[in-house]
Amino acid sequence: MNSLLKDKIVSTFLEIYKSQPLVVFSPGRLNLIGEHTDYNEGYVFPAAIDMGMITAIEKSDTNYCSILAYDKKEEYQLDLKKIKPITNGGWRNYIIGVIGEMQKKGIELTPFNIVFGGDIPGGAGLSSSAALENSIVFGLNELFQLGLSKKEMIFISQKAEHNYVGVKCGIMDQYASMFGIENHALLLDCRTVKSTPFKIDFKDHQLVLINTNVKHSLSDSAYNDRRSVCESIAGMLHIKALRDATEYDLESIKDKVTPENYQKALYVIQENNRVVEASKAMQQSDLNALGELLYASHKGLQKQYKVSCEELDFLVEQAKLNKHVLGARMMGGGFGGCTINLIEKTAVASFIASVSEAYKNKFNKECSIYSVEISNGTEIIN
Ligand code: GLA
């Protein structure tokens, strides 16, 4: 957690509202493997990271809520009796959504003030949205002593995104951000919403994230399209979700779906199996096997599920050229954001230097490198 940022947010809060706030840190996440499997009720393998969102919150005696987005220097005032999504509302809709979903559960809130800010670049695929949603619901739960469980809170966050932002996301991001465990990745079964922690100990290797610093437009609608393709194929197979399908089942309806959609469903089935294989590789400390699974995941995301982009593919190709990188793939929803790379520690510096130069030459823009720590989930940090 970024303590400098925390201090700035708290002092800004004190300056504006003249009262000591409750302060919540909610982390972003990485994902080892298991992309676009969560809304298919399959497996994912995320971990919370030490970058995230810091929210300072306190009750207010005015009759409206005042919210300051510290990074953007944008302020917004809202009336709790008039909660509805705002067209092109950006960050506001995540907060409005959380409040709206809490109200739908019959929770009565009274006015409060918020100052929030973070150190996850937006569009990096590191779940700044889930971190924001979770920090708000967690802060409100504590402030008003609502007694919500962490599980109830992540579903509120997820529904906020579905109903107020319009992205029909799965549960991975909110879960990882809320339930993260220091130095552990969580093998999460998205059907039961239960996870098994795996200690991350890559010995002489480490994870490095590389941000393409691009976020191609239409990624939200492409995301929702992918989800509906998966759901319609599950419907044709008379199963609840693609998690229940085998490649053999899919084969039986091959002539009833387009070749593109067939490949998408096949990707999901194969990716889900790769997560299980990855957990075995982790158990056996077989980093070569884990690395191969990362490359296979990227290939599927690129060629079958078609959610990658030129910049992400380029970074993964660069990784493949370096024998000290065991595996790499795009991470998150796609169309930009970060790749995750498993690299031999002694080779990290030279790889970063060469990949940064190559990226600059190719796209005439910088990529960013993050060496993240695996952190705990959402918590109060006063
Ligand atoms: C986004 C969504 C998640 C998940 C990933 C892809 O991050 O919010 O629910 O579907 O994309 O794995």
C-alpha cells in the first residue's frame, strides 16, 4: 500500500471536511491464469497486489454526500434519494452503483463524505474498478456497522458494475481484491465462490507485469458479447455454464454454431483445464510447466477468444524470444492493459531494458513495468 498516497488523501479529507475519516485500502489484482472463465463458473487463479485504491470516508451532517476523486481532482455531490446511473459518468457510476445496490437490499444510508485515490493506472487490467467498488462498500459497512459479510459485499460490488456501469463482469476481480492473502494466489472456483490459497514461492523466478499503456475502445461491449456467446452455447448444450462442458460435448453441436463461436467456447473449456493444470504445476513447483500454460493461455486468448491486441501480442512475442522468461500472457479482460511474465530473477533487468526499447521502437510509446508484491485483501488502515 502506498503510504504517501494515504497521507495525502487523509490530509485532503481533514482539510476539506475537518474530521478524522475511516480509511480503507482495497487492492487491485493480478491473475496467474484463467481468463474469461469466471463468468463461465469455472476456475481462476488471482492474487491481490500492493497497488490499489485508498478511500477516506466519514459521516456528514449535511443532507447530501460529497465525493472527491483525488487523482482527477473532480468533485461530485449526490443525493441518496436520487440514485441512478449517470450517462458517461466514469468513476461516479461505480460509487453510485454500490450505493444503489445497497439500497436495493433495504440498507438505509445517511449522508457521508469521501476522498478516494489510487495508484493503479486505469485500463491496466489490474482491476481498479473492483478496488474502488470494494473500498466503498467496505467503508460504508464499517461506518454504518451494517454487518455485511465479505461475500455479500463482493456481490454488491459486482452488481454495481453490471447494473450501473454496464459491464457484465464475473466475480474474480472483486473476490481477489476482497479476500487476497499476502504471498498467496487464490485458486478460486467461481461456481462455489470458494478458494484455496497457494503460497507463491517462485524461488529464483519472479512475476513482472508489463503495461502496454493502451486500452482499445469497445472493450466493454466486446466483453459483454463474449459472455453472451458463452451463455448461448451453454444453453444449446443444456448445461448451466461452460464450466460443465467437455470438448467432446462441444463437438456434438459443432455444426450448429459458427466456427468463430465454436473456437470461443473451446477456448473457455481448455482455459478452465489449464487453471487446474497450473495449480498442479504450482504444487509441484514445476515452473516450466506453469510457464508453458501461460503461453498456451495467451495463444487461446489471441487466436480463439480474440480479446488480445497488437501491443499485447508484441510483448508476449518479446518474452518468447528470451530464454529466461518461462511464460507470459495477456491478463484481464483484454484489448490492452498488462501482460504477466514469469522471469528468472537475474535476467529481469536486461529483459525489461530490451523489451522497453523494442516496444518504444515498434509503437512509438512507452510500456510500464511493475514488480508487484502479493498483498492482503480489503482492510481498514487507520
Ligand atoms: C475482467 C472482469 C473479470 C474477468 C476478466 C477476464 O477483469 O472484470 O470478471 O472476466 O475480465 O478474465
